[in-house]
Amino acid sequence: MTDTPLVIAGKSFTSRFLLGTGKFKNKQDLADSIAASESEIVTVALRRIDLERHEENILEYVPAHVTLLTNTSGARNAQEAVRIARLAKASGCGNWVKIEVINDSKYLLPDNHETIKATEILAAEGFVVLPYISPDLYAARALVKAGAATVMPLGSFIGSNQGLKTKEFIQVLINEIDLPIVVDAGIGAPSQAAEAMEMGAAAVLANTAIATAQDPAVLAHAFALAVKAGRMAYLSGLPLQHPVAKASSPLTGFLYNDVPAN
Amino acid sequence: MTSLQIKKILNDNDHKTVEALAQQAAQLTRRQFGRTISLYGPLYLSNFCSSHCTYCGFHSQNKIQRLKLEPAQYRKEMQFIHAQGIRNILMLTGESYKHTPVSYLKEAAQIASEYFQGIALEVHPMQTDEYKELFAAGVDGIAVYQETYDRKRYSEVHLSGYKKDYDFRYATPHRAAEAGMRQISLGILLGLSDPSEDLFALYQHLRELERSFPGVEYSVSFPRLRTVKAETLASCDVDDIQFVKIIALTRILFPRVGINLSTREEPQLRDHLLEIGITRMSAGSNTSVGGYTLLEESSQDPQFDIKDERSVDEIVKLLKSRDFDPVFTDWRHIENSL
């Protein structure tokens, strides 16, 4: 079965798995995981990039063929996210930015309203903007209008490994939004990534599960396979996709069957 | 959790309880922070102090050499700390509005921003407008410890000066948060008073702040009362087992909160605590004014005696050997405005 590539802002990707780079116990594990995950997009927090220190500079571990998606981790409002994105670009990190605006250090839930504002400003400046949101149809529509390149709804609390707690809401975005839906946050196991892909998500992003696994590269590879499997299942037209049940004993057949009533 | 429940846990010396708490805390720490430890360097700018706190080596009645670094001097200290790889700095002073006014701290912050990505202050409590000025000058974090939440004990150990005002100090993190600070660090000085009462009150303080200012990254510190030039000052000891339980319990109740560990602790204990709940530590620390580049060790008057004198390189090596990634930068300077 042939698949079309994932296209974001006119750029094509074979892999539908994005990797986050936080929480790894060392940079080598990260490099091995990027390779094993086959990811072509990795996200790095600007706050963690130390351009001065060669050995500690996380960018040294991201291969050249991989698209760098700088994220605005630490931003508490639109204004700060915009400043971080501009600083990233000025530091040579490119113009792909994942907007993360979080003004709650306990739950780490994204602020959709501020995210939309930041997306509007940065998209107008020519950034490729991938905003991270709580799955909400109105927010997603506003992001389309604001010029976002994708919409990245959270599956569950970031770092929780709880999987698709917001499944129904993500399904609404998949059904209604004409941008790639990339499921981000809370994906704790390959089976959950596969589930998101089976639903029709365009891609999945994971980080904590892999970074904190005993053998990160092995789990990264398992995620790559699961995302492929989930995608194949979706393309196969698996029966789960049809929410309207096909009953084996029709309830309304009597209207059309030429059966004489007793 | 009530203070009675905390007391019960702190007094329960069953090894299984301690181990179970530590395991749960370790798991939560790894999930929230991975195997990373943020590093920062302390820089003592001044030891002039108008407060008399009975436990502190800098207090106003103590006959020590009083020093305040001038910009050219602290620049030299900053260059030294920066050259060691440190990118987050905590600048400290004694509590003296007169000697280290906002204008002095602002200049220090502006110069620090040439070398460091994260700038925090541990100085005398100030008003909201003063914190706003400092925030605009590049300060992102404030550390202010209540030391003890027991009012009676508080007035016994804080004999004079600004620090005597319990309520003004208690509301300091609120004022700093209102001014826009990103990181706020609270703490109790273990050994001053009943640790379970203090811990309970600290947790309440933290909850209040989380409710009012959810966007702030909070961290907590649990310095244990130490000797100053070998003089013992503690009134009630918190032993290592209790200390481990305090770290673990804090992690379990506040999974996202940073926990600092200072060089006051012995290296061996520091190394074990990394596994349980610590997320930040100082490295290459010197607790004397001018201690990095300006003064010979024999003429230094430290705020407290350091137990862990390992250099930044040694700490980094140790972290790596224990499968931790040392984090030097966890913020990037952006123009601060509200």
C-alpha cells in the first residue's frame, strides 16, 4: 500500500513520528533515539540550547537531514513566545517553531488563547508555526485562520504517559480541520501512538516515554514501527473508523421488504 | 495532609516506610524531570547586614570583615564562574537596603546578563515596584526563605533588622510573583524549629502561591543548620533519615516543584539524594564575598561552612557517571516586561 508523504508548510516528510529532546540522561542516548525513531522533525527548547559549549550544545546531536523545530518552552504568554521564537531564529535555529505557552506550572496545560495570538504574529512574520493546544474545535479553527502549519492537540497531561484521554476531542479536530493534526503530549507507549494514527492523526510526537525508558533507542524504534502500523491501519479503512454501526439485522428493512403483514 | 500526618511520617523510622517514600518520589522525579539536574553558581556580592539572625555568619553583630563588591570586582567573579561553564547565577547579599539598594542590584543584574542566561537573587525582601525594576533589569528569579514558620521561634532567632517582620517576609514571594518573576524559591532552615510544623506551613505557603500565581516555577530548599567557622547553632537536629523523608514527601505532594540541594551537605549524601528528588544543585560554590577570585581563603568569612567543595568539572563528571545530564541553561534571556 502506498502512502502520501506528510506535508507541513510545503515540506514533505516520510516519517510521521516527531521526537522531543528533553529529559534524556545523556546526549548520546538522544542521538541514538533520533536515529532509531527515524524522525525527520525533532523539537528542542531554546532555553536548553547552549551555543557556547560545544559538548553540551544539544544541536550538535541533531543530524543535518532532520528539521529542527524550536519550541518556546518557558513562555507564559504570547509576547514571550514571540520573543523566544525571534531569538531562536536570530540564533540560527531556523524558522520552524512549536508554540508552547504555559502559564500553569502545576498542570502544564497550554493557554490556547495566548497560543492563537502568538501564532498570528509569528505566521505573519514568515515562521512555520506548529501550535500546541488543548484540543478545542474553536481554538483549532482560529489557528487555521491565524496561519498555523499544523495543529498539535495534547493526548493527556504532558509527561503523564496516560495516552489518549482526549480522544473524542482529537477526533473532532481530525474530522473538521484541514491541517495536519499532530498528537502531542501524554503518549506513553507505542500502542497509544498507533491508536492516534488509526484515528487518522497525521503524525504523533513523543518525548518523556522514550527519554525515561531504560533503553531509549529501542523504545524509539518501537514507536517508529507503531506509528507506521497505525498509519497502515488507518489507510486500510479499518472498520473502527465507521462510527455508524452496520447492524446484521436491520431495524428498518420492513419498510422496503415486500413481506405481507400478518 | 495535616501537620500531624507529616509528624507521623517523619517519626516513623521503619526502613520500609522510608524506602517506599523514596521509591515513589524517585519515580515521580524521573517522570517529571527525566535524568537531568540543573546547575547554578552562587555569587556573594556583599555581606553587609542590618539584621541580627542568631544562626547566620553574616549577622550584624558578628565581627567579620564587611565587604561589598564593586562592579569591576563582581565582573571578575562572574567571568570566573562563567568560565567554569555555569550559565545560571544566584546572586546573594546580606540584608541591607543601605549597602545593597535596588540600584546596586540592578547594575549587578545588568552586568550578569552579559554572562548568564538565568539570573536569580537571594537578598533582602523588597516592595513589588522594586521587584518590577529588577525584573525589567533581567532578574528572573527570587529566593526568599521564611527560615521557620513558627512565629515564636522566628522572633527568638531574628533579633533585629528588617528580617524581624514575619508578615512582610511571608508576603515577599507574592510581591515578587506579582512583579513578574518566573522562578521563586521558598525554604525552611531545618534545625530551627519542629520540622513537621515547618514543613506543613511551607506546603501551605506553596499551595497559596500556586493558586494565586500558577505561572511561576516554584522550587524549595531545605538547608540544614550548619556550623559557621565550626560553631554549632542548631537547636533541633534533623538527621539524614528525616532529611530523606522530607525530600521524598515534598516530591510526592508537589511533583512539579524543583528541589534545590546546597553545598552544605556532605558529597556522599548529595549523591544519593539526586536519585530521590533533587532537581537543582549549586556547583563550584564559594559562600564568601570575593571568594572566587579576590580573597585568599585564610581571609574569607563564609556565610556557612561548605561540606561539598567539588569543582564544577568534578560535579559534571559525577553527574555523568551516575547517568544524569547536567543542565547548564534552562532559560534564555528575553526582554522582561509585563
